[in-house]
Amino acid sequence: MENKNFEYSGGYRNGFVMLFVILAMFAASIASFVKGVILSEEGMEGALPIVMILGGIALLITSIILLCGFIKLEPNEARVLLFFGEYRGNFLKTGFWWVNPFMTVKNISLRARNLNVDPIKVNDKTGNPVLIGLVLVWKIKSEEIYRAVFDVDASTNEGEIGVTSAKRMQILENFVRVQSDAALRQVAGNYAYDNTISASEELTLRSNSGEINEELEEKLKERLALAGIEIVEARINYLAYAPEIAAVMLRRQQADAIIAAREKIVEGAVSMVKLALDRLSEDEIVELDEDKKAAMVSNLLVVLCADESAQPVVNTGTLHQ
């Protein structure tokens, strides 16, 4: 795509110098007009009084027209200059300046802006509806101002003349919002919410936020290049199951957590039972046959794996009773 963006190289002057010149012209026009009126009233013959009066009026009109050429730029601001509809370049020099007053000046901001995309409902890779939100930081690149101003539709309503700076930035923000929504739907549909259903080695929205954010940022850069917009940062800031399946998925997650906890408890109980049998055998505290070992293992596992505390039973007889 051809980039027609370039910096304005036409005539411009220091604003304070031109202000002094215009004020001098204004004073000279008044003096010329007053002098011509005085000479006319004194009855001076000839064209001199008329010339001085007309010259003062012309000089006054010229100074008023020249007053329209002042522009003031703050850091990270730019002006797009048009001469009767013809693009003449971008003005990026900060400060107080004067340019051709017949130039049409369009204001544009190069400052970073935040956009918080409200959570939208999409289907993940497995078909589950999820709510996902996005926050991004964007700005207009100085070398792409032409595209931001002229490649994105900023048509006015009937009867309006031109587009204000605030209106233009609102149009660009709406463009970013729509494209962000589309990119977010595209990326979210390529991955599962978590790896409970999908293969454990696959990327998921919940577990691999870094990789997902990088892909999302690349998608946004591709979509917003048309408008000369640079993505500073893009990341998912909200992720949850949709309300209609949230309760079911919560129970599934709770079941997964209970199973994982049970596995950990059983693993610890088995190691403790093995340790108890080994110590009893090594220290020759008591000799147990296979039936007694099986009974002991069963009792220890019940005690160690039970949800409630076991009630001890004191055997007052012999070991074989």
C-alpha cells in the first residue's frame, strides 16, 4: 500500500515575528486611513487622499487575513495542511508558527490512548461460550498521519463543514474498537478456555496468556495498519465462562480439584503405610503375618484417607483377639 505521507516543506515563519509584523501592518493601515481622511477634509485635491484611504483599508484587510495563519503545536501533536483540498504535508514542529492563511489545517493527536473493550461472548475452540475482554494502548504513528486522516472515513453530516479534532479522534477510536472486537473473536476461537478438555500440550486462553496476547497484538497490527495506528500494548483483561455454563463448569473444576486432592492424599497415605511397615519390621517390634499386614494397611488407609477424624479403639486383649 503506497504511503503518501510527508512533512510540510512550504513557507512558514516564527509566529512571534509575524505577529509583530501584522500588528505593524494594522497600525500602518489605521494611520494611512486616518491621514487620508484628514487630507480629504482639508480639501486637498488630487488622488493622494483617496489612495491613502483605500491603501489603509486594503492593508487592514490583508492584516486580518494574515492573522488566520497562526498555528500552535504542543508535544505529540501534528497539523495536516491542505491547500484548497490538495494535501501539502504534515506540520510537526512544536511551538508558535505562521503558515499560509489559505491553508486548511486539520488537527491530529499523536499521544497514546487507552481503549477498554467490554467483555464479549465468543465460542472457544471446543465450542464453549466464554466472556473475554481486551484492553489496549494505541496511538497514531507520525509517519502514517496521512492514512489516519484520509484512509478512514470521516464524512460529515449534511450541513457540517469539516471535522473537528475531537470528532476525528472519535472516528478513529470507533475504528479501533470494531477491529479489536473482530481480532479478539478470531484469536479466542482458535484456543480452548483451559486444558481440561483439550490436549495438555496445547495453548489455552487461561494458562498461556503471554502467547495469546502476543498473537492478539500481531492480529491488531495487521488490521489497524490501514489507519496508520500503532499498537503499544494489547492484552486480555477479562476471561470467564458465559453465565449459562458457568455453574456447570464450576462443578467440573471442583470435581477436578477434589480428584487431584484425593490423588495427593492417597499417594501420601501409601508412603506412610510403607514407612510404618518397614519400621515395624526393621525394629522387630512385632511380627505380623500377611493377614495382619493386610488388616493394618486397610486400617491405616482408612484413617489417613478419611474426611473425618477416626475414633481410636483400644484393644485390651492380645494381638490375636
